[in-house]
Amino acid sequence: MAFFFLISAAVLASTFHCPERCHCDPTMKSLHCMGPMRLTELPARFRPSIEHLHMSLSNESVLNRTAVGAFSHLRVIVLSRCGLQRFSEEALPEMWHLRQLDLSYNFFQHLPADFSNGLWALQNLILSSNRIAHLTAMSLKGFDSLEKLFLDDNGMTSIEPNAFGTLTRLRQLKLNGNRLVDLPAGTFWGLRDLEVLDLHGSCVKNLDDFTFAFLGSLSILALDHNNLTAINYKVFAFSVAGISFYHLYCFCMFGNSWVCDCDLQHAFSKLHATHHLALSDYANLRCHRPLPLQNHTLASVDSQLCIAETATVLVLALSVAHYSHRCDCHGRASAQTQLDSTLVQRRRTA
């Protein structure tokens, strides 16, 4: 019987011809194509067996959902750098096997309200480096199985409250490299299982009270390299509904424009006193204003800030000791690589 299967495989391989500009594996389950080829141009004989489809530089302006749905056994679709601008109007057929959809480095400007139709089992959605400027409450509705969502480097300026409300299984959310000046309360409501929230380099300036409320599973929060000048303890709302950041062990905030005053000292004193919360890079936080304290570490002056408001800031500036310490958040070459590896290590030791 084994000999029969070997002969059958050999015969099948001998009749298998990979399409031009494509690379195929011997099992005919993976197809990698590069160049000006459309989905509809792929021979029909490949469609039933393909599980992993990778296409790039195809120069298709419209994502033909019917053509995608023709690959009934697909588990991974990568359509990166294809020049895609919009979705076709027809509904996507149900794709129960699809687990990952990568549409990065295209030109999508918005997500249609029916985007999730047919994608009930999708776990990873990668929309990095598109032009999605705004997320509505309907943009991601229906992605009940989603675990990873990458929306980084889109130039996004706003997110409606409850935009992530149905993503109850989401574990990683990348929003870095956007222009999210304001993050109002309710932005992240519903993300009860979220472990990683990456907002570094997103121009964040204003955080409302309860912005991060109810994120009880959060392990990594990256707020570094933004435009924060102050922070309110209520932003985290640790006591709301009895939820605390028990798992939050990597909290990055360096590279912001901190105004070192008594209010900032009070806020960080409360954060330091919060059980199970580790300010990973506190020793590297530096004052941006007032000018006499510029570039001094917050740790070197925090105990004197309230006193300084009744004295001369210049005298304080001359008396502080300038020092810094290496922290877990500093110097990462790739934010996503560190976030993923840190989570893996944490799970191994759990």
C-alpha cells in the first residue's frame, strides 16, 4: 500500500507544472507568486489543494473576493505589496479554514462594514502600512476569533469608541506608527484578553480617564516615543470593577516630552505604589520641561519636584545627580520581535 502511494505521488509530481513567475512546493499546498499576475489567472487545477497563497507585486487595484474564495482550502493568504486599493462589492464566500490574512503594504483607505463576512475563523489580520485613517465601530465587527491585529503605520488619526468591542479573543494589537493624538475613554473596551498593546511612535498626546480600563490581561504596554507631557493615574483605572494590571510587567514610556512638576510626581508615585505594576523604563524617563531640568532623568528629581514649586527650579537643576540605567524597553531593534519573544518566554515560565 505504501508503495502504491509513493508511485501515485511520483506520477502526480511528474504532471505538476508550477505557473510562470511562481514557486510551488512538491505537495502543491503552497504557492508563492511574484509579478503582474492576477488571482483569476491562476490555473483552476491548483485551487482545491492550495493552503498557503503568497502573492506580491501583482498590481491589482481591487481585491476580487470571489477569486479569493475559489481557493476553498486556504489557511494563509498573503497579498502584500499588490497595489490593492479597495474591496470588490461581492460578498466573500465562507472560508472556514482561513487563519491568516496579510494585506500589508497596500493602499486601503477604509474597511467596509461587511469585511468580516466569510472570515469567521480568522485569527491573524495584518493591515500594516496601508492608509486606513479612521476606524469605526463597524470596521472590525464580526471577527470573533481574531487573536492578532496589526494596524501599524497607517497614518491613522482616530478610533471610534467600541471599535474593538467585539474582539474578545484579541491578544496582540499593534497601533504603532500612527497619528493618534487623542485616545478617549472607551477606545479599548472589550479587549479583556489583550496581552500586548503597542502604541509606540503614534503621536499620542492626550489620554482620557479610563483609557486603559478593563485591560486586565495586559502584559506589555508600549507608550514610548509619543508626545505625552503628563499622565493621570486615572488613565489606568486599576480599581474599576476590581480589575488590576496583575500581568503588566513591561510598561514603556521613555521618549516622551514630560513636564516635570508636582503633578507628575504624584502620578508616578501612585503608579509605583500599585501592586504588580512594573515601570520598566522609569530610570530612563527624562524631563523635557522646564528648561532648567531638560534632559535630567525624572528619577533623579522626582522626590524634589513638589518642593521645587515653592523654590527656584534653577537651584534644583544645579543640585540633581544626572544618571541613567538600562531598561527592558530601551534600544529594541524590532518592537514586534521583542514583544513576541517576551510573551513566549513568559508563557514558558508560567
